[in-house]
Amino acid sequence: MKKYLLLLLITQAFTMNAFAEQKKQNNAHNEAEDLAPEPTSNTTITSYQWAKEAHSSRKSRRHNPPPSVSSLMIAHTSPVTVMSTVITTPIFWGSSWANSTLASDKIIGLSYWYSNLNSSHYKSTVSEYTNLIHSSIAPLFVNSATSVSSSNPSNVLTQVCTAVGSANVKSNGYYPVYTDLPRGTANYCAYHSAGTCGRTQIQFAFFFNLNNDPGCDPASPYAPVAGAANAQNPGLVAGGSSAYQQSQGLAALVNVSAHELMETVTDPGIGGIWGGWYDSTGAENGDKCAWTFGPSNTGLSSGTVLIGGFDWKLQGEWSNTAQINQTGYLTTGSLKGCVTGS
């Protein structure tokens, strides 16, 4: 899947350029993956993490290619473009975040997950591509109302630049934007993209509100079942008497957050191109292991990973080394390239 970058010109108090990945159509316009319009001068095509249904519909062709060298990711620039130092600033966009029923443990939980990631084994899932040093700072809030069009990358970038300030954004910054919008009929859970605030290039991501959304739910044993009466109110992740460590919505957001962050690290948009690691079909490390869960380091169920003092169910990330040496967990056929750092 060839990748393209489109320049968006936005007239505001500061100049912002947004670009994002295009997934090649491959003459399969009837598949669920082909949701974006053909690129035009005023259209941005984004790289999505797909919902389970769409992922399953394309599974045999994209995520489980025949065992061969084509299953490996390849570097698309020399030297390859990766991020070795990342500073994450979560942004919560939408007036509904002031409502404790929506927020529950999500703001605290996501901040906790990001702040403890650097000391976890999960970080080692990208160690063959870069020696990642990750840190995070306190979240920011944008209390303005959101709309369906908020999922457009140019609108997300606008909110990032406004919330952080074009003079304050960091070139090694990563800005995941969590909205209060439900996914609805969209066939993706989240995406990552890139753009500039003023003259500073940044990486950012977009996330729907995944409360009671089974299509984007990893079914964590540490969270209530989607749709349950207590699904979003199990007690704070930092403590409490609940039998669960996190809400269903938090468990879902953390899993897709791991996907988008690790893809950003290994394939950031830099200097107008996507020159990082992805395979011959365009799949990044998160794509190649989406909705697959490897061995547990907690002993409870597959995919459960200890980060900080709490356990999380996280998808694997692709490792070329693991595939070559057949040391990752088995996904299909002879593909064993997915690892969780467990």
C-alpha cells in the first residue's frame, strides 16, 4: 500500500499543515477497508486502526500473507525514519469529559498508562527498530463541543495546535486526542497522523469514545463486559474496592492507544513523507498484529501485560526478528512475528 501525503492549508493565526497516510485501494473497492474517498486537492486520507469486523474481512489478504519475506516490514528511507524520544501529551476533547459518567477512570487511567510505559516490558516490542525513551506530561482539556466532522485530521490538528499552542508544541511530541464521540458507523477505532503547528512538526492521533463498543473492545479480564450495568464505573485505576481495575471503555482505549503509539514510533510522518517501517502491503507493526493477543506475563489470560502496578490487555506488535527466528506468538500459518514484551 503506497503512502501519500497531502498538504492542507488552513488560514488561522498560525499555519498548520496536515498530512496522513493513504492505504492503496488494490482494486478492492467493495471491501470494508476502502472507506476513504479518492485523494483530491482538498481531501485527507488517513491511516486507520480498523474495527474487528473490517479487520476480519481483510484478514486473509493483508494481515496473514503467505509465509515469505514479504511478511516482513521494511525500512522506507535510509536512514530509516523512527522516533527514539517521544513526549506524549494526552488531549481530551469535548464538553462531555466534564461528566464523571463518561470520564470515570479514563483520564486517570490513560495518564497512568502513558507515564508508566517507559519502565514496562511492552516498550521492548519496538526495540529492534529504535531505543525508545518515552515520557508523558499532564493531559490537556478542550471543552468545546465536538461533531462528526471532528474525526477529520485537519480538525484534530487544529485542536492540538490550539490546546497546546503553536509556540509550545514539541518536535518529538505525540498528541493523542480522545474525543467524546461514539464510533457510530465508522469502521475504525483510531488513527495516527502528522502535521505542523507553526513551523514545528508533530505527531498526533484520534480516538473515539469506545464505551460499550464491542467492535473495538479487547475483552479485557480486568474490565467489565461491554454493556454491563457497571461497565464504565468500576472504581479508579489508581485504587478502590472494585473487583475490576479499569472500566470497559478505558481497557478499549488503552489497547488502541498502544497500537497507535507504537505505529507512530516506528513509522512517523516526518518531512512530508512516511519513511518508517511497514510491509509490502503498507501494514505497520500495529496493523500486522491487530486484535491478536500473545502470552500473558500475569498468568490470567492471553495478552495481559503489567504496566506500572496494573495489568492491561494489549495487542502484540510486529517484530521482524521474532518472525525470522519464529519466537513470537503464533497468529496464523507459520507467522510468529507478534510480541508483547512478556
